[in-house]
Amino acid sequence: MTWPGQLALAPVWHTTAGSMSVNTTHPDDDALERYALGAISDESELAPLEEHLLACTDCLTRAERMEDYVLSVRSALSQSWIQVIESGG
């Protein structure tokens, strides 16, 4: 269980020679979204996440996609507000 603001790491199962074991943990989508939004300010949460992103290309790719999504949503919202302002509404 994680508390609000706590980094959630999801176990990832790796198979070796027919047996399964937890090898490492990866941040969940919520943690990556909060990271992309700049909403993680606690260094004890931020540091392990950034260290993981340096070592895990899969999670780095997920984080980059989340950041692209956040930027596109922000851009769309900005454009919507500009249209509202320009229409006098």
C-alpha cells in the first residue's frame, strides 16, 4: 500500500530457466505522471525514481511518453483558453 505522495513501485517478474522471481521494481503510471507534472518534491521519493530512470530504458521511454502526453494536454488547454479569450467569452 502506498500513501498519497509516496512513490509506488510495481514488481516486475523475470523468468530465468523456467522459474519466476521478482528481479526489480518499476514505477507505476501514477508515479510517472506525477513526475512528468513536476509534482514530486520530496527528495527521498524523487532520487530513487530518477536513479531508476537512468538505469531502465523501458521506464525512461514510459516517462518520456508521459511527459509528451502532459505537454500535449497543457498545449491543448492553452489553445482552448486562447480561443475563449479571443471570442470574448
